[in-house]
Amino acid sequence: MKLDGKVAIVTGTSPNIGGGIAEGLAAEGAAVVCVDSRAENAADCAKSIASKGGRALAMTCDVTDDGQVAEAVEKTRKTLGRIDVLVNSAAFFNRKGVLDMPLNEWNQQLAVILGGAFLFTKHVARAMIDGGRKGSMINIISTAGHQGEPNNIAYCTGKSGLLNFTRSAAMELIGYGIRVNSITPTATDPAESLERGARWGRRAPDAARLQEAFKPFRSRVAMQKLPAPSDYARAAVFLASDDAAMITGIDLRVDAGAIAQYWAWDPGK
Ligand SMILES: NC(=O)c1ccc[n+]([C@@H]2O[C@H](COP(=O)([O-])OP(=O)(O)OC[C@H]3O[C@@H](n4cnc5c(N)ncnc54)[C@H](O)[C@@H]3O)[C@@H](O)[C@H]2O)c1
């Protein structure tokens, strides 16, 4: 297994992407700390990993709170002895544009996307340096961080900021042997998160309606199919593992070709 003996912290462990990445890291042998401000998302993710024989801890923590982040990192170190991997995935969606978004909502969204990644990176980097760990950090971006999407101003800005935060932190931490990279997901096929939600005992949403809502994304993207959380998890395992020992400061796009695609080309025609 590629991550045997390693300890990973994953933030934002809903049944969708963060939970998928957490389960993927655990399947490769990592002990995983599932961090979420919603207690059930931390607890259900940890429970699911433990049910498959993995080692996991649940931590309810608001990534925007310096004290709570420091405590989560310290508790991880005390309980599991080390920290090798950090995945910053916590975020929330609030589709508003520059004309209508109130300042407090702009601040709150950036506080989670950028502030949360900053706080976890800072506290985990200190712990890695103290423990002499040559760790790996992974920030979750979005294709919306590479392109101008109308009426999604704080999300697009935050994700774009996180791209260069990644490069900047990578350069700052390179001397300690800590690698910092990012993964860019895009519109994600809902089937796997529905299956994970069901496994975690969540109430099932209308799957057919959800799949219907994703039709335009599927038909307009170069590959004509959408990635699943497990596709992101495999990329995270790679970046977290020693296979990526010489890789830092990159963005690994797992986006079915979305960013490479020429804007006027319609792959469905
Ligand atoms: N869903 C997509 O199609 C998509 C596409 C591209 C990128 N992404 C990115 O992937 C990541 C995961 O997305 P998702 O679809 O699984 O989202 P999600 O909403 O299902 O999960 C996000 C999790 O973050 C948690 N969270 C929010 N604020 C928090 C806070 N202050 N402290 C701690 N936890 C907090 C939420 O409780 C939730 O469990 C995000 O960074 C998102 O921007 C998602």
C-alpha cells in the first residue's frame, strides 16, 4: 500500500469529494483524521473508514478558527504521533455576483477557502517541521479557479488565490522537504457521492433529477464524461506518496480536459 504508516488530515469530509479522498487515502493504508464543522460529516467519514478496517479519527472543527485548528493539529499529533499529509478540501458554495454579494458573505467564503487552508497549512507545517516529517500538502481547487464564471465571485476568487497560495507555500516549505501541490476537480458525477451517502446512512436525494442536472456538464466537456471523487482520490494518493517525491508547486487537473479545451469547440457535435 502506498501510504502505509502515514497519517493524513482531510478537511471537509462530506460524502462527496472530501469524504471520497479520505476513504481513498485510508484504502492505501493512511490513518485519516476527518475534519469538518458539521459533526456528522466528520463522524460518518471516520466511521466508514473504521468499518473497512482502517484507522480514523473524527474532529469537529471550524477551519476558520485559529484556536480550533491548532487544537485539531495538536490532538492529531498526540493521538497518532505524526502528520504526513494534509488535504485542504473544506469549502462552501454561495453563488452570488459582484453586484449583489454582501461584504460579510464575501469575507465568510474567502475565510473558509483561503483562511482555512492558510491556518491548516501553518499549523500542520509547524508540526511537520517539529517532527522532522517530509510531508505532503494538497489543496483542492476547482475549474472555477481557472476561469471567469459569472455570479460566483468569491468562490472563483478564493480558488484562484488558493492556486498561487499553493505555489508560494511550496517555495517557502521546500527547504524543510515539505511538498505543496493542488488538485483541480470539476463538475463531479454525482453517482459515487450518492452511493457513499447511502452507505453513511444519509437520506437519498432524487438521483434521476441530480443526474439530469449534470447532463449539460457531461455533454460540453472534452471527455464527454465527468470525474468521480475516487478519481480525485487517486490523484491525492499519488501526490501524497513517495511516487511524487520530486513534485512540488504543481496543479494536477483531474477535469476531463475542461481547462485544456478550446472554448469554441463543442465536443458533443
Ligand atoms: N462538487 C464539485 O463539483 C466541485 C467541483 C470543483 C471543486 N470542488 C471542490 O472540492 C471540495 C469539496 O467539494 P464538495 O462538493 O465535496 O463539497 P461539500 O459541500 O459536499 O463538502 C464541503 C465540506 O466542507 C465543510 N465545511 C464548510 N465550511 C467549513 C468550515 N468552516 N470548517 C470546516 N468544514 C467546513 C462542509 O461541512 C462540508 O462537509 C471543495 O473545496 C470544492 O470547492 C467541488
